[in-house]
Amino acid sequence: MSKKKVVIQISGSGLLQDDVVMLGDKFLKQWKIPTGRPLILAFGSFNQEVTVLSVPKYEGMRMSPSFAKKLGLIHRSVLQIRYHADSRTLRIGPLISVLISRDYPEQLEKPFGSITMFCRELVGACQKQGAYVYFITPSHIETVTGQIEGWIYDDGWKKTVMPVADVINNRLTSRKLENKPSVQHFVKEVKSLHGTEMYNEKFLDKHEVFEALKTNAGLKRYLPESHLLKSFSRFKSMCLAHPVVFLKPVRGSLGKGIIRISRQTDGSYLTHATLVGGVQKQTYPTLAKLFTGLSGKMKTTKYQIQQGISLIDIGKKPVDFRALVQKNNTGKWKVTSIVARIAGGSHFVSNLARGGSLSTLKEAVNKTSLSPEVKKNALPQMRRAALDIAAAIEETIPAHFGELGIDLAMDTSGNIWLIEVNSKPSKNDNTPLSDNKIRPSVKAMLEYSAYLAGF
């Protein structure tokens, strides 16, 4: 079984029949592909019997315009090719689809809003590496057939009908959309009917992550004390055990709704809460009064209560770290990037959405008062922590993940702590600090997709 990249050429109308493709003789010799006899051409869920004709001194694949249209392919697409002699199947691909939350068909310059540039980058990466990508939303998948309307890029964004992909990357940004019956039905159907692989299958919630990781003895050193907040007795014991605790919405993201509670020297408690416009401070004389003050919020929001960590800081601004961990071209976890995030202004959370800023890990660590030894070991220790946590998530949570955003903290003694794990890492937050056209994170996504598709 061999593989190689091939450029798709669409011949002039009427020159080729729909059931005939032309292929360079080098490919035919290398893979012993029979000519003049029917075989199956497969692309995602599409497959059709075709006859292959040999073309001397040619390194592409030529097909008719109407046949290319059935496949949703554009002229000069670059794909990988693989021949399976046992089933007489010539596969081209991988065909990848990205499931995104919404599109704006009337805005052809930015049909996917703030992630349009990421989508465009993915198209460029496919062309370089040999793959084909299209983009779908929940509204495109109300009914499941062998075809789906999706967005492709062909000198501009346009909609076309595509086969079901080999691999789907779930980039839905809301649990509500992800849990829609039509989305759940679609996922189940494409897996069973077409063998489609889907990764980043589900959102993670904070309680689920910490409960799962607690079962792994090797990870205990990274885990701050953390519980689902259900009672005043749990609340009281945590606030008395730790000078600072955090209340985090179990299903929150982007630093929304986090409350920091600090015990004061006079026995009162000071809260800082993240709001849309900034941070709201409030003081409560007793824990009982504080708990009563929170009870309204607790009726509508489930909270995780977590031990506060004495974070390293730069100029009194707390610093934490986002490790992007992705599966590679052999299906193994690897660390793609680790960036430092410095909290902005009066904020105590570092998300970019809250005015935080990015820095390299080395730069940030060197600006702190940590010892030279701790500074030197910061990167390898964080890489180890991120990989251990990713492996444990995969082992203990029954879902398929291909990338994880793992938020880590370092305390003033140099110990590493887990803050949270995000199964839909933002395509801005983890950007390496350079202007490379195709980011390593995008390249890794494609390599893992190709691995899953068998290319």
C-alpha cells in the first residue's frame, strides 16, 4: 500500500466520460493499478465504479467537469491517493469537514465571522499538505443523506454539495447547538453509515474533568482541591481551609462568571466577580452572609469551588499558561505550543476576552522572582504536566478528543497546577507569537485528520 499527492485537473467539457479518469503512468506502475478494467473511486462517502486510463509522463488525475461536480472538487485541488488492491478501491482524500456554529451567507468576505481567517488558513494548509476541507453548520445537517451542502473556497467562499467527510472536526462553540437532537442524530448516522470519524466530540465541564483526574494517583500533585458546590458545609470548609477560593461556573468559558473569595485579616470576606464591563468587589462580614448573597446565583448556575493558588505575577498581574496539546500523525499526544497569559488591568483572570495579553513562556517566567533553577525547568515541567493530563482525560472520559487547551498555573514555589481543560480551544488564544502563514496548530489538525482517515 503506497501513497502520494496528486493534483486534480478538470478536463474540458465533453472530453471525458463520467466513468473514466486519467492518471499518470508513474502512479499506475508504482501501485499496480489495473487499467481498462473497472475499479471503485472513493472520496469521503462517495464511491463510483470508474475505468482508469494511463497518461504517460503525467503526475495528475484528470476527470470530467460533471464528475468533479459530483465530488465537490475544484480544479487543481491537491489530494493524497491510496490504492487498496484487495478491494480494487482507489481512494483520494482525506476529505475533512469542520462543524462550526453559524454562517453569514450575506457576508461573503467573512461568512464565518471571527473564525473566517482560521478557515481560510485551513484551506491553504490543505492545498499544501494534500487534503480537502469544507465547512458546515447545524442548519446544513437537518437531514442525513450521502451528501451535505457545505462551504468551500474557490477564489472566494461558495456553497456546494459535498460527500460526507472521512473526518469531522467539531468546532461548535455552544453546548445548546451541540446537544440539538438533529446534531446528535447526524453524528450517530455518519459514524454508522459511512464510518466517519469525529473528534472534539463534546464540551468538558469543570466538575467532570476534576472528578475524572482525581482517579489518577500520578496527577494528584497538579490538582488543586476542587468540589461541586452543593452545600454550606462544603463552602465553609473550603473557605476556612484556603485563604483564597474560586467559584467557577461548571459550564463556563472565557472567564465568565468567576468569583474570587479572599479571607481578610479581620475575618470578613472580599469577593471579586467578573462582569461584562470589569470586576465587581463586595465585602461580607461572615461566611453565612456571603453564602446567602450567592444563593440567588446558585439557583441558576452550578459552581465548582476550587482552592486558590498563589500565582506567579509580573508587576502584580497574575500569570497563567495555555498549553495546546494535539494528536499527531501517528495518533499520539504532543504539545504544539505553550503561551503565557498575563491578566489585564484590574482583572484576576487572564483570558484575552478579559483584556489579558500573551507572552512566550520563557519571557514571562524570566520576569518573575522565581529561582534560576525553577525558571530553567518551567518549560519541560509544563510540557510533562500537559501531556500527562491529556493522556488521563482520554483514558477516563469516554469521548474522542484530538486537541485540548490545558490551562496551567505556577505558584510562587514553582509547583505546577491545573486550572481547567478546554476541549474546544480558541483559534486565537493559542496563536504562536509569530506571523507564520500556516500555524503549527493548523498543520497538526490536518495531520491527525489524515491519520484518522487512513492517509
